[in-house]
Amino acid sequence: MSEITKTVEEMALEERKFLHDVSNQLVIAQGMGSFLKKALDKNENVGEKEKERILKLEKAVKELVTLVKDRRALLHELSEDA
């Protein structure tokens, strides 16, 4: 089947799979960011700028997780309605 003839449902299922895969990687990034934050907080040689940067990273990843969760919920909702 060519890309042009895909149904909306097929595209939604592909997007759900894509978001699932992205979500898995975000969970890993979130965990590693948390691990690094704890390590940096314990290290006296780490400057405040670096600590601020890890907080920004943590906030950005959290926002991405929220965006992906919201999108996945919408796709689940739409596929249930179909």
C-alpha cells in the first residue's frame, strides 16, 4: 500500500507506535537526568550554572513527557470513537 492510500486509522496506529517508542526513550532520558542531578547536587566542584542547566534539562524532559502523554491519550480516544 502506498503512503497516499493509507487510511486515517492506519496513520493513527502508526503515530501511536511512534509515540510509544518516543515515550520509552523519554523515560530513559528522564531517569538518567534525575540520576545526574543527584550526582551533581552531591558534588561540591559543580558550579551553580551547571546545576541550573540540569534543572532546565529536567524541566524540558518533563514537558516532553507531558506532551507525548497528552497526544497518546488523544489518539487512544480517537481510535475508540472510530
